[in-house]
Amino acid sequence: MENIKSYVQENKERFLNELIELLKIPSVSADTAYSQDVIDTSEAVKQSLEKAGCDKVEICETAGYPIVYGEKIIDPSLPTVLVYGHYDVQPADPIELWTSPPFEPVIKTTEIHPEGAIFARGACDDKGQMFMHVKAFEYMIQSNTLPCNVKFMIEGEEEVGSVNLKTFVENNVEKLKNDVILISDTGMISNQQPSITTGLRGLSYVEVEVTGPNRDLHSGLYGGAVANPINILAKMIASLHDENNHITIPGFYDNVEELSLEERAEMAKAPFSLENYKKALNLNDVYGEKGYTTNERNSIRPTLDINGIWGGYTGEGAKTVIASQAFAKISMRLVPNQDWENITELFAKHFTSIAPAGVTVKVKPHHGGQGYVTPIDSIGYKAANMAYTETFGVPAIPVRSGGSIPIVALFEKELKSKTILMGFGLDSDAIHSPNEHFGVFNYLKGIETIPLFYKYFVELSK
């Protein structure tokens, strides 16, 4: 352990500079204006894996952005760890809310990160966390301590639903064959208390369109006489929740996993301050489904949220108009046993059915994925817990995350192996938001901890 600590300290500046160079490339997969940047990032990831010590690295073309695959096979009879990560990032909008440009990384100290944090889009999600694995692998190669085989699969479409990863995995089962999958694209409770994510919510993402008259109309001449698509859309969206913030789509809860009181009590043991939570978000109160705590609402319960809504005139000044169309983007976070395709169908059927006469409705599915729960008695989980315990001095706590990594369920189905989610980010790191950042402590601590996972996984596998 002292060797890895020394290695990290000796190479700290280089590790930070290399990550900063990667963060400068605006690999926004959702916006075609950045297509070349996404491709350039795949090449940068390929070069980093080659320099770290992979024997074989290739850029695998897909119908969309490429997947970077690398491997180091030291002995086919030894266990194999498959590392998954993604090099694409969320759009940086709204740009004006960033305190520094999103693709000009800077290190700034904060109350939570006195040692500094790297502020940039993708710093935590997922370039910084993915790059920890590259540097941990580099250490194991340089110190001749790699105890098993390792494969890397780094994709460029996670932020748009991993639309081509399914085909790649299905077509490369033998290439990707492994004993455990390791991912760092989640968080932990705090820098003092590590945690291991044992559950992820699924996702159904749709876009809706409400159309009224065949053109924009004068709100004085036509107001009150024709259906206003924006008014209608607002009412339809409002009706998707009842007075207890329960989702009103028929059949939505049919397959929802209900945790026992004992399981909920076990979850409640994780350190959590509601007052600190509200303070961090500048809220005077929390909000959500009746009968559940904040941590239950954002992990074991399904949700429906409007991610964007638009229509009509939104420019400066006034324009008295009834818009011809109104639109919204809607995401539903799902829990285990809820099938995302079934939920998408239920949503489309319900949303279309509640439209009044005078408008037409279209529901366009975007992407989705299944929820996932991993056992805490597996060799992989035990190895991760032992690694965290050694570097942090306290055991990790198992937690369920409200986020979604849709491909995790796919991995288990196709590759028949469990996924271990070793996250090092914090809730305050503002992923998907302006001023995303990743603590220098967290980045370096991840590099320290990951080699220990390999060590203990191999020992426990004997």
C-alpha cells in the first residue's frame, strides 16, 4: 500500500495534467457539432491505454461513436477484470452559469475539497473516474504487481443511452469474457465514509409534442376559442402526479419492487443529514412521494420528471401569440422489475389518452434501460469493500443509487458476470450541471484504491 501511495504522490502533477488535457476536449455526444471532438477523445483514450501498458488497444467502430477496447492478458488461467467507462460528456448548457469555462479545466479549492477540485465538464462523469482506472493500471504495470488479466471497454455514447453498445457486446461476447466488471461512474457518501453502489434505477426517456392549430395565432383574435397547446401540455403534465406525488399512469407501479421494513431500516443506517442536504441545495424543504424518506425517494422509488419544456415565444419583450405546438422532454427513473420498454408503452398510451379534443399528441421514445441490483455477498463486492477499508480506514456502506447506467443489466445478461460499482464522486460534484467538478483527493484516492481491488479479488477467487 505504501508503494502505491508513493507512486501517486510522485506522479500527482502528471496525473492531474493528463486528466486536464483529456477534459479540454469537448466530447459532447448529444450534439453533432462536437462529433469530431468525440472522435478525437476516443483517440486520446486509446493512446492513454497504450502508454499505460496494454498489449492490445483498438478503436472499434460502431454505427455511432467508437468504443475503445484494450487488454493485458498475463495468463489465461487467471481471473479477468473488465473495466467499463465512458469518454463522452453531457452538454455544458447553460454556459452562463459556469464560474469558469466548462472545457478550460481549473483546480479550485472548496469547503468540501480543501485540497482542490478540477472544475470542468466530465471531470467526475466520467472522464476523471474512468482515468483513475488507467492510472491504477499504469501503476500495476510499472510495479509489476498486476495480479490478473484486465480488459478495458470505454465507450462514447453513454450520455445518449449507449445506443450501439448493446450490439457491440452481443457481437463480442468472447472478446469481453471476464470474471467481474468494474465501473467507476457512481459516487460515495463522503470523503470520510466510502460506499459501494449496489442498485441502480432504470430509465425511460421520451419527448412529447402537442399540436393545436396549423399555425401560430393572434392571442387576441383566437384566444379562448381554440386549444392552446402550451396550456394543454401544462395541464397534461400536471396530471401525471396526484396530491401525494404518486405517478398516475395506469399500471406504472404494477411491478415495482417493494422493500421490506427491515431492508428500509438497513438503508437508513447510512449517514445522512436532511438539514445539510437542504442547505447544500438552498431549499427550505424537500418534496416527493408521500410515505418515503428523501433517500428512499431518490433510490428505491420510481420517478417522473420534466427535463425540458418549450413552445411559443421566449425571446425578449412581448409577442401575443398562441403557439401551434408545445414540447417537453420527460424522464422516468425506474426500479428493479420495471421493464423500461413496457413503461414507455404505458406512458405513451396514457399521455395520448388524456389529450383533449382540439390537439393531437405524439410521443417519441428516446432511450432507456433496466434497473440493476447486485448482491453484497459476491467475491467482487467483498474485494471492493476490503480495498475501501484499507485506503479509507473504515468499511464501505452498501447504498442504492438514484442514477441509471442502463448497460449494467445488459452486461449481466450477455456476459454472465456481476458488476461492481466503485464510485469516488460526491453528490456535491454537480454532474450534469454547471460547475461540475471532481476532488483532487477523490481522483488520487481512486488510483490508490483500485489496485487493491485487483489484489483482493484474485486472493478471494483462489
